Amino acid sequence: MPISAPAMSTSKRTLAAALEAADLQAAMEAADHESPLITSIKDVAADAALSLEEIIKKHQIVNWAHNVDVNNSIINDIEDYLFDVVRDAKGVTLSTEKVDSIIERVMQIARLRMAA
């Protein structure tokens, strides 16, 4: 069940905003709206923000933001999530370029807000 914006932390809202800003709205409009798998973009973005935060937390170690191997593992897991869940399960049309853009934005935000 999606969490509303007031119930989400600032970093989760920021991740959700980044996902929305990454043209998921355009992807939703291009998707088959007759599909029962399609949900609102805000719900998809909120669910994705929570999941992406969990992916990042799963890999967090000291100085994770500067560890190339950890960053690559996070990026691989985020890419898998975006393709397997957002695209395939939720029915959102995502190009490889769009996925790369989302990953870049999410990693920038995570490094700024979640690195300790």
C-alpha cells in the first residue's frame, strides 16, 4: 500500500520527486492505460522511493558513497527493480536511457542525503 507524502521522510519524498521528475509521468501516459497493472504515477513513485531507499540501506557500509563496488551493487539492484517492478509489474514504459537518468538522480540524492 503506498504511503502518502506526509507520512514519508524527507529523503523518501525527495526520491519520489526525483522519480516523478524523471518523466515517469510521460512513461505512464505512453503506457497501456487499459492495463490493470497501471497505477497512478504518485503511487508508483512513492512505492519506488521506499524500495530504492531499502536497496541503498541494504548496501550501506562506512564510506559506501565512495566505494565503487558498493555503488555498482546499488546501481545493479536499482536497475533490476526499475525493470522488474516498475516496468514489468507496474506496466510503466521505461527506456534504458530513462532508467539511467533515474539511477543517476537517485544516486546523487542518496550520496547527499544518506551518506554518513
